[in-house]
Amino acid sequence: KCPADRFGLIIFAGEAATMCPPTLDHGYFRSILDAVNTDTLSVEGSDLAAALREAHDAFEADAQRFGGREHNSRVVVLLSDGEETAGDAVALAGRIGRNANIYTLGIGDPQGAVVTFPAWMRQYTRIPDENLTHLSKLDEETLTRIALAGNGAYVRITPDNADINFIYDEIEQIRGATASDTVRYRLVNRYRWPLAAAWACFAAEGLWLGLLPWMRRRRLNRGEGAVHA
């Protein structure tokens, strides 16, 4: 649906990494997305701030490379259960919100779901028995605060495409507002050329009206000179 938009991919757990910088090559983006799995990052946890920091740095690098730090229809779509084990994602979302909109998709159950540490990893890591399982809950409050700080919105993921359609409609509104502002800005700036031409015409008319009496007197003087001769 967005063939002219650039897409980038940032994954995170206890750390964050940019897997794909913003690109128009959607095929490359999809190939990177398909290659990502739960073992891509080795640091456990959920550092939402690290993910947003990566997005902020990507926008800064993009602005330095292509110029301009205006809003430019930039959007961050954050998929998470909202659990945060490190950092302050809400504060960082406020910084990103100056140049982009943040939309959060909540994944999980507010009542909580038990996550079990994989058995095949236990042979490589000593884990206390009380840490073998973890109750993961969808923290909608944190995701909502992040979205509001980033001038966006929060939506819980749904079995159908209602959540994706909601975000797509939001992005379309942002794109339309940006395009409208750009067109209006250009139209306002172009009025100076016809105005300058109009002033030149008025000046030429005034000069012509000022020269007419002098030209008439000159013609009369020439006529009188010819009669006397």
C-alpha cells in the first residue's frame, strides 16, 4: 500500500539493533524481516527506550544525509507487550515526537501469559528455578503513554486487520497533511513573481503618462518651426 515510502527495521530485547535502515527496497526489507527470530539478539529483557533511541538516531542520520529536519511524514510503529525492564521510553518518545509520530501496537494479554524459558537453553545457562517461567502481561498504560508522548496513538493487535488498517489510515492523514502544507507553502512563495510583473507594468504606465505632455510639446515646437521656415 505504500510503494513510495521507505521502511526500516529495528529489533530489540534487552538491547536494540538496526537490522535495516530506511530503504525503498521493500523486497530487501521483507527478506531481513523474515530472517529475524527470537535468537537474533542475545541480551534478555525488554528495553523499549533502546529501541526508540535507535529510531531517533536513524532519523538524525537520515536528516544529515538528505538534509532537512522537518516532520516529513516520519512514523515509528512499535510492536511490544509494553513491559519495560530498562530505560525511560516515555521521555525518549517525547524527543522523537518533535520530528515523528509514534504508534504502538500492543501484543499479549492484559491478564498475563506464562512464558517458559526454552529447555534447550538451560543446558548452557544456570537459571534459578524461580526464573524458569515468567508471567508476561500486556502493559497498555505504558504503550499508551509512549504513543501520547510521540503524538501518535495506541491500538491493541487484533486477529483481523483492523489494527493495521487503523495505523495505515493514520499514516495517510499525516501524509495528506504534509503534502497539503507543502503545496500551500509553494503557492504562497510564488505570488512575488506576478506581483513584481504587475508593479513593473504600473511603473511603465506611469512613465508613459509622464512623457506624453513632453512629447506633445515637442511635436508642437517642431510644427511651429516648420511653419516659420
